[in-house]
Amino acid sequence: MNAHIKGTTFFFNESVLQERKGLKLYNLESCFYCKMVRDRLKVLELEYEKIEVPSWQGNRHEVYEVSGQYLVPVLVDKDRVLDDEDKILAYLETTYGSQS
């Protein structure tokens, strides 16, 4: 699917996503919203790959390729892409919360 709605779980760019397995977090260390997601991943004891992105949004080409926008955090869980911290936190709790 090539459409994108902010804060919605969607499937995007299958060629890029086929290479990705497990949890990946597109992250900016100074981003408060990214920290919220990192903290939840830590509490849930989930392993993930943290991908640091450039500070300048225009240089976040990989984020755009995966999610159709330049903002972080973006969480990729296999073929699922989430791009809003509230949606990511709810997804993590619903999907992985009972395992902790």
C-alpha cells in the first residue's frame, strides 16, 4: 500500500520490509517520544534493533522509505509499521505485554 495516515498501523514498501525481521526502532536519542518507546521496550524486556536517525528530518531517507514520513519514533515489527508513539506503546502492550 502506498497510502499513509499518521498514527495508523499499515503495510508499506514490501521490498524494504522483506529484509527486516524482528523489532526495529527508528530513533533519535534526544527525542522524548522515542525515549518513551525505548523505556517500554526495556520494561517488556524485548530485544530490538535501534537505528539512529539524523537530526535533520530531510536526511531521514530510510525512515521515509519504511513509513512514508520523516518523523520518529517508527517501530517495525516484521511487516507491521507504526509511526506514532501512542500507537506504538499500545501495540507493544497489546502484543507483548502479557509475556512480561
